[in-house]
Amino acid sequence: MGAPDKPRPEDAPNRLDDEGRKTGQWAEEDAHGGFVVGDYVAGQREGMWRHYADDGRLRSEGGYADGLLHGQWTWWRANGQLLQRGDFDHEKRHGLWERWTKDGALIDSGRYEQDEKVGEWHYYHPDGTIKRTTNHKPRK
């Protein structure tokens, strides 16, 4: 996914509603010198949020629902290559997850159900062939 236009944190309205809750578009600094941009509804993060490094490059993006990580999230390395991608269901990893090396080769892939690895997980050699497969059963 291509990076959207680089936002400037100072352009975000950062408004509060009549009850003092964050509302609308906000830009907030992170602990690493970058910033995150997205919308608040009734004081909670909602919809698509993007995390930018201090140099303005996109580091990650994904959704929130009711203030919790929800939906697909994608992270990129400093060189622009994919780092990892996976889905959340209200803050818990759920669905397909994949990770890549700095050179773009798939490291591993598999599924989560409510933050637990389930089913077959594949681990890859740098040439893309499967190194090993493990099978994870859900806990009861």
C-alpha cells in the first residue's frame, strides 16, 4: 500500500467536544519521536489510524473500534518493505498473520484465534520454500 500524503501534526485540529473528550482528527506524538494520526469519536480512537516516523515515512496503519485495535494492521520497515501484517478483533490477534524479512522474503504465516496460534503455521527458507510446519490446537 502506498503511503498517503505526509501529514503535518500541526495541521490536526485536536479538538475536544462539549464533555471534554477528544473528537475528530487528532495527531499525537509517540515515544519514538514520530506521531500517530486518526479520528476520535466520543474520546475513543475509531477507524483508520496511521503511525509516522520522525522523518515522515509511514511505519504502520490499521483500524480501531471502540478505542481498541480492530481489523487489519500493517507495519513497514525503515526501508519501506513490509514487516508484518495481521488482523485484530478488539485488541486480540485474530485471523491471518504474516511476517517478512528486510529483503521481502516471507518468514512465517499462520492464523490466530483470539490471540492464540491455531492450525498450521508455516516457516520459510529465504528462497520461499517451507522450512517447517507446526500445528497449533486451540486451548480449551
